[in-house]
Amino acid sequence: MALTVLPPTQTARVFQLRPMGLWRPIDFLHRRASEPMDASSVAVFRIAFGLVTLIAIVRFFAYGWIDQLYVDPLHHFSYVGFEWVRAWPAPWMHLHFAALGVLSISIILGWHARASLILFALGFTYVELIDKTTYLNHYYFVSLVALLLAFIPHDRAWSLDSRRAGTSPVRRR
């Protein structure tokens, strides 16, 4: 049994055989997604997200929802598998929400924004897991967006992180 080794040019041609009609849209999308883009639009989204979450946290304080929903009730209806998630006692629950507010400000400013987004997602999800009677689908969305934002390059424009690193947003030709 002999092993046949193809020259490099023939090997490359073997893997390039594909029907162009089917792959043309995928190739177009790949080229389009690989082009350098201006990071400003994602930075605007990060700032808007931070503002919305900051307003939500301020509302929790202003309307007394922290005490009403998490501190005062004697019983919380927990999610299956998350029975171990309990609300902090009164001063600690207020401190938890204050920390979420500080993280929102950090997200707005773009100061250690990736770490802030991960911590915000964990902290906000913790609050949502305390009691399933306080479930709101847009709060679930906030947790998901915070986690997703942590993994995209949102901090390359209009952030303290980009200023510290000396980077600038990529401009499109």
C-alpha cells in the first residue's frame, strides 16, 4: 500500500471545489463581516444600555422596590434549581443595588467596561433569580445583552479604556 502525496497546488485545488452559486451569499457575508468598521455605533449602544440600566436602578431606589420586593417579603418563590438564591438582608440588598448603579456608570463611561458588564450581568441575574414573581421578560433581556456586550469590541470608541490604551475607532473607507 503506497501513500500518494499531492503537490501543494493540487491539494489547495481539491478543497476549493464547491458550487459557487450556493456559497456566493456566504462568501459575501463573510467578506462584509470582516471589513473594518467604525466602532462608534456599538459605543452608542453601550452608552444607551448603561443609561437605561442606571435609570432602572435609580427607579428601584426611588419607588422603594428594593424593600417591597426583596427585603420585606417573608417568602420568595424561587426557580427550580435556584432555591439556594436568597435575598440579602436590608442593608446588603441596598448595597447590592448601589453596586449595580456604580457598574452602570462604569459601563456608560467605558471604564473597565468588559469586567463591569460581566459583573452587572451576574448581579442583575442574581436579583432576577431571587423571586420568580418579579420576572419581567425585558429584565431577562437586560441580563443577556449585558453578557453579550462583554464579548464584543464595544470599548474601542468613546470609552475611558480606549483613551487609556490610546486606540481609536476604525474608520470605514
